[in-house]
Amino acid sequence: MHFLVPGLLAWLLFRPVWKGAWMIMLASMLVDADHLLSTPIFSAGRCSIGFHPLHTGWAMLVYGIMLLVPRPWVRMLAVGLLFHMLTDFIDCLWMFSKCAGCCQHSSVQWVCGFFR
Ligand SMILES: [Zn+2]
């Protein structure tokens, strides 16, 4: 999922240079380096969306603006980053479906209503 779907997106959006686009989008996975800034680095019941500095609404706004920058590699990176946010968000929803209490402690409490 985390490797193949960016490849598909790269192929759909940046076909002439899709291999390069795929590499850049995989590099966007480095955004998870911000997890290293938090303690504990990994926590089972924690949703990374809204918690880590590069996973907040403000960061996503920046990624959205990056889509408008007329430089292909900036756009590729932005698509990769936004896709990363989406997969992290899906991970959170998956976790909440098993642990409704986890949702109450997360930064995306607006989705909690679906898991009661
Ligand atoms: Zn992440």
C-alpha cells in the first residue's frame, strides 16, 4: 500500500517521468522523521494526524500550496506528502474502529462520533 499506490499515482499524474516521481513520493515518507521528535517514538494507541508537527492541518495547508508551485518535483513531493497524510489517517480510522477510547485522546476527535 505505502509503496505501490504512490507508484500508481506517479504513473497516472506524471507519466513521462513516473519513475522519478515515484522515487520523490517515496522520499516523502521521510516526513515520518518527525515521529522521532516525540516520546515515545512509537505508541500503539496514538494517531499521528494532528499530533506530529508535519502531520497537522497547517502542514497539510503548506502541502496543498505546494501543488500550485510550477515546479514538477515540488508537485510530486506535495502529492506524496498528501498521500502519506491520507494513509496515516486511514491507519487512525482503522485503529479507532478497534479502540474507541483512542479517538478521544487524538487530535481528530471530529471523527469519533462514527466509532461510538
Ligand atoms: Zn506519518
